[in-house]
Amino acid sequence: MSLSLSGLITALATPFQANGALDPDGWQRLLHLQLEGGVHGVVVAGSTGEAAALSDDEYDQLLRSAVKAVAGRIPVLAGTGLSGTAKTIEQTRRAAANGATHALVVTPPYVRPTQAGLIAHYRAVADQGGLPVILYNVPGRTGCDMLPETVAELARHPNIVGIKEAVGDVGRVHLYRWGDGGAHFHVWFVPRPLGMVEARGAMLPLWEEVLPNVPDEELASAARRVAAAMTEEADPALRGT
């Protein structure tokens, strides 16, 4: 069954107990709250979900329980981006084995690859990971900015199906209106790179479906209003502190 990638997709926080263990009951409550609220997809073990702090067993548990709770009604995106290509492919295959429908793959953190390196990295993940890939550009967190011309090149790959753009520049989104080569490609825009639009599931991002009909000044104004409503940072608390 093909699941649509459009609308509000929530990046889920990972609930923990006071002793640092996963909170499975809290996780189920969070999943059902999203489903009852009518979201169009969820992201499991993304940066908001503290993926870097999860063990392999915890990662598996979160994904499997999310897939079971969703029961095919909406897409389940798994965060799989790591600093190395081989490890990212391995993590993407792990997500596929646990039932994820798509991989959300952030640009490799810390290593700051070239644009050519990004193209090679994402093509390898798309070819070998076993899941449709959604690019994730958040240079404020990774130190690497994936430029529009790089995205345009990657959008030609049939297994690269979208980008979560968190560069914070409203004008850049309009550069993703390609005349060809990206008909299958979706754009999700986060007005500033805090991960709060998706994490809270309360603000409506600016989806690619409305972009062709929205003048630049109106789009910028809407982005500023959304950003103004975000009054606190979304950095996850460190485990064990």
C-alpha cells in the first residue's frame, strides 16, 4: 500500500523514565495522541527523539511499537542519518527491518562533506538502504548546508522523495520549484532550525502544495508568524543528567 507524504508529520520526542529507561506507556500515549489528532505521519528516532542517545535495542523497540500502533494508517519515518555512509546504510536497513516506511536522513553531522560528497552519500543510501529517502538539511546543527543545486540533482533519484529544509531562509524554498526532474519530490519547510514545528505537532508548516500560489511576501510573513509563536528552544535534555 502506498502512503502519501503530505500534510503534518510530527517528529516525536522519546519519553524516558526517571531512571533513564524508555517509558513504553508514555510512548504509546504519545503515538495515540498523534493518531487521534489526525497527523499525516510520524518521525521516530529523529534528532528530537534523541536518536544519538538510543541503544540499538531501544531504537528497535521504538520503531516496532510505532509501526504496530500506526497499523499502516500513516507513514512511519525513521531517523537514520549518521556521520558515515556505511553506518547510515546499515541504520536505514535496520529501520526497514523494523517496518519503517521511509528514512529521514540528515546530512552527516560534524564531518562537513563537500556538495559532491553529499551527492555520493545520499545516492549510496538511496540505492542500498532499502527505504525511500527524505533528505534533512539543518546546517545549524550539523555544520553542513546542502545547497539547492545539490538537492535538485538528488531529486532526480527515484528513491529520494523529499527534503525537510530547516535552513531558516524562506526564499530558498522557492528555489525548489523545478520544472522537471522532481515531480515525485516533496518539500517540508521549517521556518527556523529548532525542530519545533514537527516536534510539537501544533504549528502548520508551509507545505509544498501551497507554495506555487503564495507570493513571496506572504510566505515570508507567514513564516515570521510561525517563528514568533515558538518561544522556547527544542533541545532535548541530555540523558543521565
